[in-house]
Amino acid sequence: MAKAPIQLTIFAYQVGFGDCFLLRFTYPKEVRHILIDFGTTGLSVDAENDQMLKIAKDIAERCGQQLDAVVATHRHADHISGFATRADGAGSGDIIRQLKPKVVIQPWTEQLDLARDATAPTGHAGFTAALSTMHAVAENVVSFLNNRAQGLDDKLADQLRFIGEDNLSNKSAVKNLATMGDEQRYIFHGSPSGLEDLLPGVTTHVLGPPTLEQTDTIRKQRSRDPNEFWQLQLRGLQADAAADVKSKLAPAFPDHIQAKGGKLPLNARWLANRIRKARGEQFLGLVRALDKQMNNTSVILLFETARKKILFPGDAQIENWRYALDQEAIRTMLEDVDVYKVGHHGSLNATPRSMWDKFSKKGKPKDKNRMTSVLSTRTGKHGSEKSNTEVPRTTLLKELAAQTHLHSTHTLPSGSLCEEIVIPL
Amino acid sequence: MTRFNTRKMTILVQDPSVRIAGRLVFAQIDLPYEDLAPGPVGYRVRVVDFDASANALYAPFHPMPDRDGVPQDKYAYTGPDTDAKACKAWENQLLADPAFHAQNVYAIVMRTLGLFEFALGRRVAWGFEGHQLYVAPHAFLEANAFYSEEDKALMFGYFDSAKTNKRVFTCLSHDIVAHETTHALLDGVRDGFTTPSTPDQAAFHEGFADVVALLSVFSLPKAVELALTGGKPSKLENRIRLIPAAQVSTKAILNSMLLGLGKEFGASLDDEGVRADCLRRSAQIEPDPGLLQSARYEEPHERGELFAAAVLRSFVALWSSRIEAQGKFGRSDYNLDLVIDAGASAAANLLTMAIRALDYCPPIDLTFNAYLSALLTADSEVAPDDTKYGYRQRLKDSFASFGILPPEKGTDPDSGCWLPFANDAAIVYQRNHAASMLYDKEEVFRFVWENRRALGLDDRGYLRICSVRPSTRTGPDGFSLRETVCEYLQVFDIFGAEAKATLGMERPQGMPSTQRITAYGGGIIIFDQFGRIKYHIEHRLDDTARQAARLEYLWRTGQLNAQQDGRNQFSNLHRSRAMA
């Protein structure tokens, strides 16, 4: 086989709020296919119910029934829900499984036996246990919403549900990823990617996620086991969510009750309503913290050929990026990125300002070597413009459109399954 | 009617996990006497014991009537000290009674308020419209406690500890209650400190609340005793309790804080992240001037710990110096009770200094450097002679060891204090009414506007007077120092395209020309007892370097357009600390 690819085609699939990219590296006499993520938490409004199945079949057809690699950047539903299988074997995940990828690549935190490894550092076991606990926290939040949402307005409940559901464990997808393919790779900053032999002429740099030791070099020592924090939150949520709808949680002082919920005296009502609202917003703060931690387990890959650099950072946010961006060699390497898959569906915090400012190939439409940006997102699903939390961020979209060749799935015509983006290498 | 101006209330010195010889540690504190309503509800605090997780309102605390004109302490233990069983039963009864929890939290809030009012020499308002702060001692099942400006409330959670298998109530932790109350009070003194600004300002609320919490606990002698002895009995000589000198060196005190009170400081609260180890972390952070610039201490909650560490080490240094001034017993022992008094006294003095400094802080864009100068200036006004214990020098040294130095501009290079106002000759006083200048914002605005050129104010910004507050403090000589503290703000709205032309700064890379920017200027004018300007501590609107640094930081961290969350700001911050 020739030693270097001559073209990259990115098939950016229309999964609404989610990511699904099929990368085709074209060599003179053959092609290689890498699938990076396949998930959604909200298809576009005009998508059909079997959109994900259609996408899986399209991927199968385009790669000639053989995938070279699958990369699941992290375990949020909007990145892995498509890997879920069905009992009848006809799910989207079943189709991908049948493509027999030679390697499946995930972040080190997904290594299922890590928690049981007696020789692993305590922190690692604690962290991976924390990820499991976070899923349980998310399940309890969703259960709380389904059973009773007193004190929550619709907007708050919607936000909670959206983030909570994105963090549900999706066991089927996780299990499918852990068992499909010839080889499993769990990668971290600086580790081999597992694509060395599969993509000749391409150097694949793993820029994230950092291990705990790597993180600790910039934050000194970690002071407590992260799982303890999430276990504490989980216990509270389980107690709350498991309480009977009518009886609520057992009072802390059952022998000292002056009044119950609907019969409060006048002088207590104002504050009581506000404490109820605050309680709902506490949940939201908790799931946002959980969501952020999960995003920060994301794989960050930089594909480098002789003439081009292609950056796929999953949903990594600044904490994940920090270890990489702390190193001058990596900051320099990122300056001349040619293709940037926009992080976290266009949220502001997932594109570190310091990195964006240094991209040297931003420019005007007529600039010959202007960089390309690729975004998979759906508007109106996450956050709000009023509170400057909308995803994708309007200000970021404007910058991307003004300074790069922007390809975004939220602008695909109705009925389109994907956009083909051709990058000469 | 009683002739008493104060009443005593029993509180927990720290929390229920801290014990001496197996017994809970209580203290009686003095609070302003008031005609309390059930709650308790007083003129500044309204305790409403609603539990959102259980959807229940618990019975309120009912104050005991005075007896023969003498106020009564409902929870003072009156049984025999030698009857361990009776004592234990009494303690269990208190811990199981939400009314005691309500009184405990009320008393600590009022005590903290009292510390602020003593230090500032005036009544201190909360940071919202209204006179009474709501307090919910058992607001919900959660390992968190926070101040919510939007709800005019302190909300305390409770949780079940996996470590101890017991229910833990944050409203019973003295330092947590003092910490949250400080947020509410600081918000009242400096409303602008919750606005997104500098990294130091973002950290200051949390760091300062830690400082007040720690020092207010240590100003109780029993807390100091616990820190030094861990509750163990000490050597007796002629009925005088002794402590070896080696145990009260600076290093030994820090260690005993870690191992003594620090270890027992509510173990489950520390380990399960509620308190975030503020005492232990502050004592453990080794001084290093480079820490402020490191990646780790960019986060507000981490950065605040550096500030707290600088103050804590100052406290330990001050305490040690006071101990050294005492005589020893034999060659190697000190009188333990005098050592305890010295510690409690040092904590109380330092706390007063720390709070007084707020009046000398600029109203926006606070930096730790500016706070240090405010601290030094405020103290030098009240106590010009610092030779006895060298408080100010020790503070300067401690802050310097963490890289915090007085600002280069506007301060005296030797003392680090703010420079006095030097342009008094150009100020016109005669067009104002002196009496109104002590309290009336309109009067003071007229004065500031008339003298805007002499004060060097940039009149492009919209100027308003935020507050005019009296301050009366008593110095060591027994005489009063009377000042009037005026806080003003300037607001200036521009677009990104105008940054260069109006403020002389380049807009940050990537910022669109249409980006709306609000620039702030502001300052403090301190008037002396004769109504003359003593200090003008300002952040000029046209200070290009400061505006550029602020704008770059806010743009880089995505805070420029962020809306302030008056309910969850501190809850989220505490959660971030717990997860760290």
C-alpha cells in the first residue's frame, strides 16, 4: 500500500444534537474508514424515526461492510447511543458491530476492569467508580423528574431531563463497544492511538484525556477520592427520589412538625416556595457538574499528514484541554490546524479561547488555505440565548462562519443524511 | 422590662463531632437583647425551618421569658457537671431538637453580624432590599449550605454520612454558619464584589468567608484550647495548667491545627466535601510567591484558599509573638490559659482588622494586593503605633510569602498603606451642607460632581453614589476615630470597535467589533471627622491596563455576557470546592 493518503472525506451525519463522523482516508489504491462517535439526544425535527438505522446502513455501505476503527470519544448518549443493540439483532449498534472494526478506541476511563485492578492507583479506581456513580445520579435525577417535580418549572425540568438523559448509562451501547471488534484500546494523553498500522502516513496524536497523574502535575495532589463526592450526592438523591410521592422524604424531626406542605402558615410560605425552587436548581447544578466531568473524559485526536492537520476533540472542555495546552510544543502544533471538528456541538467553553486565538489558518473567504470547521449540532435544544448558555453559541457560530469554511449539520437540507466534506491531503 | 442590653445564648463551639472528654463543646455568647418572636425572629434574622425534601415545617424556637428582669439562656446546661449520664441525656436532647438548631444558627449569624458592626462602627445592612435575613436550618437533604441573594436567605442542608452512619446538619457547624453569614454581609458592604471582574475578586468572597469563619471560631477560647490540646488533659503545677514551649512554636501551632482541631473539625463534613477542608488546606499550603500565577490557582475556589492561607499564617505568627512576650514557667513551659487567651485575642484582633479593611477597598475589580493595602491602612488609622506586636509587619510578611504585595501605584513604599489625598487645596467644600454630607447620597453626589476635576474623575461614565456610611472606631488610646465612607461607581457602555478610541485598549483577539462592553470605574472617598477628604482610593475609568486585563480575563473565561445567578452563585462555588 502507498505510504500516505491523498484525500480525506468527512461524512458528517445528520444526528441532530449529537456527533457521528465517518472519516474516509483515500490512498492511491485503497481506502480506510474510521467512525468517530455515533449518538444523539435529539434528532432534527424533520428526521424520521428510523434515522439512526438509516445512518448505520449508510455507514455500512460507504465503508464496504468493513470499518477499520471505531472511536467512541466518551460515553455521553449523544456520542454513543447509536451503538446500542436490539434483542432482534437489527439495531443500529448491531449493524456497526457487523462491520467488524479492527480496533475500538475509547478513553482510559472506560476500561471496565480498571476498578477491579488491585494494583491500580486508588485515584484511578475512585475516578472510574465515580463515573459509574454519576450514571446512577443521572438515573435518579430522571426518576425524580418522572415521579414528581414539585417546585420545578417546565424550563428547569426540561434542562434537567436533557442533561440527565444524556448521562444515563446506556448499558447496551457501552457493552457493545467493549466487546465489538478485534482489539480494544483505552487511550490517554501521549499514548499510542491504536491507529498506527491502520493509517499509514498519518500520525495520530492523542492529546486527551489526561490521566489522573497527568492532571495532578498541574493541580498538585488530589485531595479526595472523587467517587466519595458522587456517592454522597447519589445517597441524597436516592433518598429523595425513592420517597413515596405522597409522603415525601421522611422528616428529619418527625416529632417536631408544625405543618406539612400544603398547609403552611402565612409567614413561612414565601420562603418555602423559594426553597423548593432552589432545590430544583440544586439538581440542575449537580447534573451540570456531572455533565462537565463526563465531557472531560473525552478523547482528543489530532490526525497529522505531511501537509494537513485534522483535530477531533469530542466534547472536551477546558479542564481536559489544560494538560495539553500547558505544553508549548502542543500549543505550537495546534496553531496550523486545517480542519477543526468544533467541540461539544458549539458550546463556548469547549473551544478554548487561547487555542482558537492561535489558529493561524483562520481568514477571509478568499484566503486559499483557510481552515475548515465541522460542526454537528441542533439549535434550540440546549441552553438559551437569554442566559447566554445556548448551544451552539451564536457568537462562536459567527466567528466560525466569518473565519473558517464552516460545515454544520444544523443547516443541512431536510431529508439529507449527511454532508460530504472533501479535504485534499 | 429588663435593664439588660445583652442576652446569653448557648452554641456549639464547632460541631457535634468535636468533643472534650467525650462531651460536646458548648460556649455561651453574648448577643444584643431583643424581643424575639418564635423562630427565632429578631430585627435582623428570621429563622423559618422549612424542609423542602420532607415538605415539612418544623416547630420554631420559642424564647424563654425573662426571670425577674434577667434574660434566660434556654439551652444552658444546669445539671451537675459530674453526672455524665445527665449531661449526655441533655446533649442528645439538644441535638434531636430542631429548635436548638434554630437557636444555634440564629446566635452564630447574630454573632457574626455583631463582629462586623463592631469592626465597622455602624449598622451593617444585608446585600438585598430588606432588614431581615431568612435562615432555613434544614432546607433540604443535601451536603451543601449557601447564601442566596435572590432569596434573601441562608439555606443549610443536611445529609447522612457514610463515614459515621449519622445524620449531619450543616447548621450545627459554627464555621459553616459564620462562612455563609459572611457572604451575606460582604454582599451588603460591597455589592460589586459578586460582579464578574478579576480572578482575585472572584476568589475573594470565598477566601474572605473562610477567614471570618476560621477567626471567629478561634476567637472562642474553647476552640483555641481544642486546637492546642486536642481535648487531652494538660500538665498542672500549682493549679496552673501548663503547655510545653515546643508545642506553641509557629510550626507546632500549625501542626496542631492539622492534627488537633483540624482533624476533628467535623470529619464527615471535610471528607464528604461540605467544608472543603478550609482549615486543613489553609494550614497545609506552603508559602510560595509563584502560586498565584500557577494554573492550579486560577480557579476562584482554589485561589481563595491562598488568600485564607496568607491570613491564617499571619494569625499563627501573631499568636506566637504574643506567646513569646509572656514569661515561661521553669525553662520550658507556658501558662496554657494565658496562651489560649493570647490566641483568642489575636484571632479577635485580626478579625476586626480584616473586616475594617473592607471600608478601604475599592468597590470594584478588587485584587488581593489592594485588599492588603486596605488592611494596612485601616489598621494604621486606628492604631498608628504597631510596635508592640507588629501586626502590620507580620501581615505584610505573610502576604508577601504568597506573592501578594501592596500595589505599586497609590501606596507608600515603606508602609504599604494607601497614600493620603494630596489635592485638598483644590477641593471646594463650601457649596455643601456638612451635616448632610454624613449620610445623604444626593449631597455627596453634588460634592463629588462639583469637585470632579480636582478628584480627577472621568466624566464620560455615568456616575452614581452607591453608599454613604459612617464609621466610628475606638483606637487603643480610647478615643474615637470617626470617618465617613463614600462609595461611588462609574459605568461606561461601549462596543468592541470603540475600545481603542475610548479607553486606549485593544479588544481581545477574536472579540467582534459589535460586542457590547461595560467598563467600570469607581472609588472610595474617606472623609475625616471634619468632613475633609482623607483618602481617595480609586479605580479610574480610563485606567487602560486595568480595563484591558479585566476585559481579557472575562472574554477568555466566557464571563463577559454571563448573567449573574443571585440564587446559585455560592452553591455552585461550594460544589466546585467539594469536587476538587
